Amino acid sequence: MYDYDLLVVGSANADLVIGVERRPDAGETVLGSDLVVHPGGKGANQAVAAARLGARTALLARVGDDAHGRLLLDSQREAGVDTVGVVAGGAPTGVALITVDPSGDNSIVVSPGANGRLTPDDVRAAGSLFHAAKVVSTQLEIPLETVVEVARSLAPDSRLVLNPSPPRPLPGEVLAACDPLIVNEHEAKVILGEAARAGEEPEDWARLLLAKGPRSVVVTLGGEGALVASSDGVSRIPSVKVRAVDTTGAGDSFTAALAWRLGLGESLAEAAAYAARVGAVTVTREGAQVSFPTAEEVAAL
């Protein structure tokens, strides 16, 4: 019935990565490693991660008509992503400036570029992609009004997965369409606002988020795993213990894997457990898209 297991609507960036011994304080300069350029962006990352696992995947995004845009298109096609929904031109390709410390933690500054020009009109023009997709995944590195249009464009039986990153308050219309809403601790607190003070544990945040309207919620907890929440209750998903080298892209691979497995008919807890394994493999490798595993590599973990 569906041509795609997953349609990803979101950002496509060139990741400019420098390794540092520590992140600089205000007004301070530190020396880093040689600059490395990787294809990235939350939307493009999710599409590659899903396709590499075996999902039939399409991407709706904007890139510049420039070298970074060509790099991103090449990486999508190499992974097997259908790029019929990628529009080129009108603005430079988005860029993410990333520093990674020896523990694998990263800090990121994003220049949206063409991502800021992905409009509701682009979503409406891609209606055939929405009707052909079992699951739709999106993030907040594109304009919020475009995300609203994504929620409005879902096919009757399809499912919306949203990772609200970078976080901001969300309209009720978008929250009501999420199944699930996937957040980390920081994102949960931003979306909850003052209500976050009513709970100190992730289980509390999940219940408070559910009360805002999503059909289900996933809270990622880094090395502590994740938890899933729905009308059926709240449960913990254990982590997979690995030595982290670089956490860049880990959240994107988790979200992509979870969205794909939900489309296969798994329960939220089953899909999250699989996604945790995908994220665990990802953090053992440097970079974003180059670190995403195949299904065979996940099975071997």
C-alpha cells in the first residue's frame, strides 16, 4: 500500500567538525584538530540512518546549489534514499559548526541557510510523498510553520514522529499529531516550561508531556537508556553499554530507527529498544552519517 516506510521532512546541513581538548570559555581561543566536513543535518541524518537499516526512505528538504548541497545529495543517494523531494537553490546549504571533546560530547551551532526556506508550500507540493509514506518524521531545524503543515498533510493512516530539536514551545495542533514525541531532558524542560517544575524525574516529564496532547512520548536519557509513555503507562528502556567516541548523530539514528520499527508494527517499547541499539553503535564511531550502522551491524551488537 505504501511506497515508503519513512518520509523524513527536515534539514540538510554540511557538518564542519573540529576535535578539541575542551570547549572554549567566553572570549577564549583554543586549538583544535584539522577540520573535517561531513554530510549532516537532522533531516538528512535520519533519512540516511533509516535507509542504511533497510527502510524504504524519502527525504523532503532544501539545499543550496553549491558544493555542500552536492555533497548532501550524493550521500543520500549512496545510502539509497529517494531524493525526489529535495529542492536545490535559493540560498546556501545549511552549515553546522561542531566541536567534539575527548569524551565524545559535542556542541553545535547551526546556520540554517536553505533549511529556513523549506516552506509550507513545499510541503503541499509534495502531497504525493505524504500519501505514499507509512511514517513521517520531522524536527525543528526547519520553520515551525512548515512543521505545522507537515502535521496537517499526513495521510489518514500514517504516523508522525517528531523530535523537537532545537526545542521551542509547540502548538497544540502539532503536539496532538505526535505519535511519539521524542525528547531528551533539555528538550522536555523547554517544551514543558514552568510545568517542568512539577516533576524531577523523567517519568514525571513524560506524564506531563502526555498531558499536553501527544499520543505517546519517548524521553531519551543518554547512557541511562530511555523511557516510553502512552495511555498504557510508562516504562524504562535499558541502555546498551558501549564506549562513546562521538555522540554526533546518535539522537537522529535513534529517532530514525524507532520510526521505521513502528512502521513495521512493533510496539513503542520494542521500537525504542531496537533504536537504543542503533544509537549505541552510532556513538562508537566518529561523525554523523558515516557512523550509522546497517541492520546486520545492529544485530551483531
